[in-house]
Amino acid sequence: MSTAVITPTPTEQIQLHSAKPSFFGAVRGEFFKIARQWTTWIMLVLLLGAIVLPFIVEMTAPNVKTNIQTNPLHFFYNVLSISLSILRVFTGIFLLIMTARVVGLEYQLGTIRVLLSRGVGRLQLLFAKLLAVVVIALGLLVFGLLLDYLLTVILVAGVTGNLNSFSTLNSAFWSDTRIYVLSILLNMGVTILLAAAAAVVGRSVTFGLSAALVFFPIDNIATVVMTLAFRITHNDFWLSATSYFLGPNLNAMAAVLTSNRAESIGSTPLYFVDQAGQTHGILVDGTHTMVVALVYAVIFAVVAIVLTWKRDVKE
């Protein structure tokens, strides 16, 4: 009894050895890994609670019906400011944690060597991870906006018994809403790049999470330090420098872009008013906040890309 041995042709051998993992296959793999992380689902539950809680508080407020009936446009601007500020802040925290884990976990577990040995390029892997995170971020934004709108309808209908107050929403309101949403998108992009750069620099989840999560608190602490330095030296330089901090600019972006019609959580650190009513520091405009955010985004992107491209993987 003989056994037939099939030898692959040279063409088949060339195709076999030249086969490499596809980019979108790597993206699908990242989605699979993110879905299997229990922290992802815990953060989603916390995000959902953060979005719903302000509407529950608002519904139980004593004067909510009077506010809707007497000045509905002001009421809707208040809802817009609170709901979108919460969406911006908590999706930012969500994306910081998720991005740091997605990028840093491969280094920490040593699986990046396995992926690279299978033909995945370093930048290809990084971009696949970032694209997966970006798609999830867009999904979170759409989900959050739809949920905010649905909860607003339920709140107004439940309190007043009708939706007549929605007729007061003018073109300026919807324009401010679009601007606010665009500021959230920019905030998401900078946040993702910050976490990716931190994870690549530290080559671990621990360092990436720590560096990414303390970045914005350091901004706030530095603002306080600059304020104290101004009060001691009476030199406006210290307050002016805060206008180039990332956190305060992201906080103030929506407010200054909408001429303060739609406010934002923590939107005051870019300017200071003393007891005499005099304003110190640089009063920034919307263009300034966007330029500062984009400059930081470019820096974070360059750090993540260059270090991923140039450094050897020795873990």
C-alpha cells in the first residue's frame, strides 16, 4: 500500500509565504478582545448611570414644571449643557481607560511578539487598535445623544403632559447643539491619542492608565499653582500660561464656541476674576481652544507612531 505525497507548486508556496493578516482582520480581532474584557461592560453600565441620573434628579426638582412653562428655551439650554457635559466627561474617562488597556495590554502580556511574528506590522497593529477604539467612541456618542434626547422627551412629557415646549427650540439652539457635539468629538480624539501615547511610552497597561488618568488632574493642579504664583508675584504671565493647558481648553471649548449659551463643566479655569471684578489672564476664543487641542493631538499622535515604529520589542 502506497501513500501519495502532494507537493505544492512553487506558485502555491509563494502565495502561502506571502500571506499576511489583513488590516480589517486585525480590527475585528481588537473588537473581539475589547468585548471580552469585563472592565468594558462595567464602564458601560457606569456611563449609562451617569447619563440617566441627572434626568432623574431634574424630574424630582420642585420648580421644573414652572421652568419649562415660563422659560422653555432656557430650560432646554440647561438640559443641553448638563447632559452633554456629562457625556463628554464620562466618555472621556471611558476612552482613556479602554485605549490604555487596548494598546498597553499587548506589551504587558508579551503577546505583541506573537502578533508581530505572524506578519502584523507595528503601525498596522497600532492603527487597527485606534480604529477599533474610534468606532466604539462614535457608537458611544450616537448612543449617548439618542438617550439624552429620549430622556428629555420623557422628562418634558412626564412633567407637563405635552411636548409643546419643543416648539421654542430655534435655529440657534440646534446650531449650538451641533457645535457642542463637534467639541465632544474633538475631546474624544485628543483623549484617545493621549491614552495611546501614554501606553506606548510605558509599554504597559499600568503606566498607560496611570499617566492618562493623572494628566488632566495635573492640569487642574497646575492651574491652582499658577493662580497662587500670580497672587504672589502679580505677574499676569502665570495666569496667561494656563490658556495653553489642554484640560482647561477642552473644558471651555463648548462654552466659548457657543458664546456661553451652552455652558460646560469646569469652563472657568481659562480666566479669573478678582474681588474687584477685574479679569486676569487670557480670555480665549473658540479658535484658540481648538488650535491648542489639535496641537496636543498632533504631539500625542507623533509620540505614539514614532515610538511604535522605531523601538524594538524586547519584552
